[in-house]
Amino acid sequence: MQEKLYFDCDYMAGAHPEVLQALIDTNLTKRVGYGCDDYTAEAREVIRRVCNAPEAEVYFLVGGTQTNATVIDGVLAHHEGVLTAESGHINVHESGAIEATGHKVLTLPSYDGKVRAEDVDKYIRNFYADDTYEHMVAPGMLYISFPTEYGTVYSLAELEALSSVCHSHNIPMYIDGARLGYGLAAEDGDVTIEDIARLSDVFYIGGTKVGALFGEAVVVTNTKLLRHFFPLVKQHGALLAKGSLLGIQFSALFKDDLYFRIGREAVSKAMRIRDAFAAKGYEVVGNSPTNQQFFRLPNDVVDRLLHHASFEMWGPRGESESVVRFVTSWSTTDEEVEKLISLL
């Protein structure tokens, strides 16, 4: 019987072997807790160098939802909400985590998962043009993700325009980088991690989906934000007592460009899958240049593939055809890709 293939998401396996080896090599070394150890201090310096942001503050949190909820709660005043695309992760796939902290998610039109600078500008201008704005939830920050829920990425020009609009209205821009490694590896992409650091006020480098067992690294480039962030991290249940485990993993991820190699290899495999589906005449949905690929398939094809491969239905099942998502990761092998292609 053929072993089932798994393309549901990019965190189905444990940790990249090089990351796991770093944890093994340091396993019996005693160190202080809560990220106050030398391993974590080293990881902070490594990330500052990689991002060309020597003054940035770097914090390590346990997971993506905790990171989004903690950062957004820390940035916003009580009466403020966060702007994002209608399709934004915090609006559709975090179970109301942001609202649970007392902040409203304020939605903007979504264009392949992205927001446009002119819509951000229009929303804020219209808000303050209303004489009753003091009775309303104020737009206090902008949240975007790189890549987006649909696997799309912002161009450098788009990020620069968004950053400019945010600064003109004196609100910070926060970039969710849960899949940052795959976004930076996008075909024809022109954005670097240094650009992300330069144009955002705060962003995070995703580890959970890009080779770590768990963990995200929050990089605060606007050091006026998130003062007293450490206790807020603890209040949100995002502080790991064995914090050195996070520092060790991120140091390993940025050793010998591993983080970027992971991204390139996963995206390359995703492109092979995309091209194979297209060659068989199946519709490619959207234009994702990253490790998430979406297809519209007849339901009989979906059902046949599900006997051999695991993947996500993207939205409700249609009457005759449905949109599905296939995701590659650092753990996806060439053999798995070839087996999937052979099933087509």
C-alpha cells in the first residue's frame, strides 16, 4: 500500500535536521530561563545583523497567534483597532484572538490577499473626516502578512507605498512573517529581509513554519513601540520558560543561510507542482509565487487524490468542483513531489 503524501501545511514535520542537531548538541547545557541566556543573546545579534537593524529589539515568542495577539495588543491603545485585508490572517484564521484582547479588526478590500496604500489612506482620512469619530474605533495600526493568506507577496514598491502612508498618518505598520522565508524566496520577488526591517515598524520572522520545532522572532525596528513588552508577552502566555530553546533554533536557522535555503527549496518544489497541475489542464487559482499553491479541481479528482494525498479544501466544497491548497515545506522531498505528479 502506497504511503500517503502530506501537503496540508508547512508545519507537519518536526524540525529541520540542522536545527534539531543544534538542540541535541546543547541539550545538557544548563542555562537560565525566559530567554535571559547567552544562546538567546547570540540569536538576537544574529538577527540584527541579518536584518541590518543594529538597534532593533528582538523577542522570541512561542507561536504565531500568540505573537499577533501580543504585538497588536501592545501597539494599540484601548480605543484603537487594527487595519487589515478582509482576507487577512487575523481576520479569518485566528479564532477571534485579536478581538479577545479587546481590539477590533478593521477590514480593507483585499486584492489577491493584499491591501493597497490608497485604501489605507482613504480609510484613515474618511475616519477623521467624520465629526463623530471619537465615538468610533480608531485605526491605530496596519497589519499585513508577507506572504499573504493566498501565497502572494508585496513588491518593494507596494511595501514602500504602504510604509509611506502609515508614517504620514503616524500609525505603525506590522508585518506578519509566519512564512517569511518562503515569501523572500518568491519567484521574481524584489524584497529582502533588510527591506522588511527598513519599511516596517515591527515584524516577525516565522520559525514554526520554516524549519523550527516552534517559535517566532519579533523584530521591533521602531523602538518607541512596545515598551515593557516582556511582561506583556508573559500575560499573553507567549513566554517560554526554557527560552534558550528558541534562541538556539534561530541561531541555527540563520547559520550558513539555512533559513533562506529552506525557502528557496520549498518554493522550487511548489513551482513544480503548480506547473504539473497546469500541464494537465487544471486551473491554477491566483498567482502565488510561494510555497502555497491553489487549484480548482473537479470533485471526482479531489476525491481520487484524497485516497493518496492529504491537502486542504480551501473554502466549502463546491457542487461540481472545489478549490484546494497544496503546501510544500523544508520537509517536502523530491520523491513526494514526483509521486504527487504521477497521481495526476
